Amino acid sequence: MKMMKMLKKTIPAVALALALALSIGGCSFENHKEGTQVVIYLEDGSIMERYMNAVEEYDRVEYEEVYIDRGERSIGPTEYRFRGIVYLTEEEAERLWDTYEWEEADPAFEFEQVDIGSAGDGPWYSCEQFNKDNYSTIVPSYTVFDGKNLVFDIHQI
């Protein structure tokens, strides 16, 4: 009789623990599946307001917002990547050139929808202080400058 009472208490507890483990495991598996890369082409200035506060003036910006879509059951934040070109005003390009110490760099541009033909021919320069002044909540793969345009590839932390 005692054994029966013990089984009646243990079986539901084990079943609940098993169901919980399978539920968590299923969500975890779903969250780690590869997913589909989504690329959205944008030309708004919101990226400048969020991440490039040291840039005071520009004519236009075009960039791609890239993320991995893991489906409806994805749990947690999505890491975004932004890559594109900032077309600076002549005055702003001169100010940035004079304000920062730029060192020659050789980046490899990787865009899907942004036309890199209008980015310029280089040579390209990078500056660690420019990155520090602009990207406190995002990680730059690179931001390069040719004296006229900024080309960037940055990732959310």
C-alpha cells in the first residue's frame, strides 16, 4: 500500500520533469537552427542617429540591415548587422579628415543590395578613435573613409 502511494506521487513528478525538459530542449533546438538570412535595404538616417553621433552632416546614407530569421519559435534577441555607405557633405568630409588621425586600411566590401560602385575608389583609411566616438553599443567590423565617404560594417553586441 505504501508503495502504491509513493508511485502515485512520484510518477506525476517525473512526468512533469520530463515534459519540462522536453519543452526546454525543443525551444533550445529551435533557437539554434540555422535560419534564413534577411537583408533589408534602407536609406533613412536612423542609423546615423543611433550609431554615428560624431558625424554632423551628410548628404545621404544607404545601408543594409541584416539578421538571421530563425522562425516563429526563436527565443531571445536577434543580432543585427548594418553595412553601407555614408555620403558626406564636402565640409563634413574635411572636418572628419582634420579631426581624426586616419591610417590606411584595405577592407573588403561585402554588400548585397548597396551599390558599392558609388562608394569611391580609395585609398581607404580607418581610425580607432572614430570608432570609439561612434560605436559604444555596437561592434565595428570596419569603418573606412576615403576623404569623401564612410563605408561601414557594424554589428550589435
